[in-house]
Amino acid sequence: EVEIEGVLGANLFCKEDVAMVYPTISVNSWRVLDEDKEREFQKRVAEVEDLLRNRNHYGFWETFSRLLREKKVVRVGLIHGKSAQVWQDFISGFRSAAGEYADKIEFVRFESSLSDEELAKTIEKVANSGVHALFLLRGGGSKGELARVGGFESIKAIIRADIPFYIAIGHSFDRMVSLMEKAADGHFATPSIAGQELGKLVRVVAENERKRAKESDFIVELAVKLLLVGFLLFLGFKVLLK
């Protein structure tokens, strides 16, 4: 809560057959009413930032490229609000981009209230489920609504889980309105864009692996042929000597 000192006024708005008067205030100064709460808030922010400095960073392309090479199937957790459909946008975007390689990712969905306490519990549940990475999905909304997604306890849960964490919350113009973005290893403008980027990554990695496998098979086949030719030449040389 803040106390504001200024000059209260009013503005008139007119357009065609609509007219209204709305209040305005010209702010001269302001102060936080509960300074103890403000100090406590800043202390918690500093605490979280210290914890985040020691957290491993999982770059999006590097992390999933490694996981796709190491795992036959990569398990990805999706946290979304109760009754929300954003997970469908994510998976639809993923499948359209991944194409024939979509089966390389297995998705596990977790519904949760996105309030701090419940989201923290859900993150712990996800971390214990054996997923290799986690996405937090949320559609657009007012900045006030988005600012209430998660909080200090949720960030601490992410730090304890120590798994790759990515966020697709709101839209491109809604950046940095949730504390959860401080803990994220990657940000995406919307859930569908996040799914598309993951699908593109899976396709690129899979096609590169297929190309390398073909090159490796060609090299092995060529080596076998060269050995066979060498062996035949050797036998021919021995026959000539006799």
C-alpha cells in the first residue's frame, strides 16, 4: 500500500453521443505505508536471487539436444491451470513442427492452481514423477493476473527440483510480470510457440542423427569393401609369386 500526495482533477471525454467524466491525479510524492512489509519483500527477492545464482542453467537447445541423444524417449512435464486448454495449443504446435519424430517426446500433464503455494506443491510432484524437463503454461491475461502466477515458494521448488524449467506465460508484451520468469531457463511468447520450438528442435536433432547414421554406415561399408579389395590383391600377389 502507498500514500500519494498530489492534485486531484477531472477529465472530460466526449465522442459522438457518449460523454463521461473521469478522475485524474497529478502525483507530487508517494511513500510505502507499510515499510516493514516492503523491506521483507526486498529481503525475499534478494534471497531468491542468491539461490538462482547457484542454480544450474539449462539452455533450451543444448539441454534437449543432449536429452534426445541420451534418452530413447524424453519425458516432459506440462503444468497448466485447472480446466485450461493451453496444453492443447502446446502439443498441437509441437506435433505440427516435429512431424514423424513426435514420438520422441512423451508429455505428462499436471493441472494446478497457479497460486504460489499450490504451484510449489505441483512442481515438487512433477520433479518426483521422473520427467526430464518442465514447462509452465498459461494463456494471456491482465498484468495483475499474470503477476499472481507463482511466487517465492514456487521458485524455491524449482531450485530444489534442479530440472530444466521453461515458461510460456501470457504474450510477448507481457514479459517479466511473474516472479517465475526469474527462475526460467527459457521464455516463450505463447504456449503454441513453445510447442513449435520444441518440435523444430526435435526434428533438427532427429534428422541430423539420421544423416550421421547414414554417413557412418557408408564409411563402414566403404571400409569393408577396401579390406576385401586389399585381401584379393594380396591373394593375387601371392599367386604371382608362386
